[in-house]
Amino acid sequence: MLHLDHTIVLAHDQDESARFIARMFGLTFDGRWGHFSPVHIDDNLSLDFADREGEFRGSHYAFLASDEEFDAILGRVKAEGIPFGSGPGIQDDMEINHKHQGRGFYFRDSLDGHSWEIITHTYV
């Protein structure tokens, strides 16, 4: 079976960005591994944060979550006062969506401008 093993996430401060997303997702950041600051999402995937100087465009990362994981992540986002929204172009209306027989929301990290999407039902 083919799985995505890791992807590199550009960051202005890779350790701070790794700690942030680990905190939002209820995961741990165990420190650097070589040139990267990995956050292990599950047994098959890590987000490997890497420092990048200068300007870069934020990327979009979407995660399929159970209802319990969705509620926990949304709770942490709310607890930190991070704006969230119901769509990719509306990431600050403080609403979730109910698309595709599930729930979803988006939030941006203020560190690097990445858009993080959490959904409970896949779109495809």
C-alpha cells in the first residue's frame, strides 16, 4: 500500500512552528531530527518543518479527523483565540461547515501563513 511518508513544511522558525502544530493537533514535538523539526501525525506521516529565510507562500494542509479529534482540535484552536472559519476563503467567520456529510473548519497559523483544514468526511 502506498502512503505519504512525510512532507516538508516551510517555516520562519521550524521549532516554534512544529511546537504550534503539535499543540493544536494534540501531538508531541520531540525535537530536531537532522535538519528538520518533525511532528509525527501517525505511523505513516510526519510533517517535517524546515527553516526558510525570506518570504514564501503559505501552503494548505488538510487532515481527516474522527469526530472526537475534530472536537479536540477545534477546542484547542478556540482556547488559544485563533480565528477559524468555514471555508478556504473565509477563515475567520468563527463557523464550521457541514459539507459532504461531515464537519470541517480552517485556520491559519500566524507564524508562517499556512492554512490548516480539519474535516470529518473526505471530499472525494
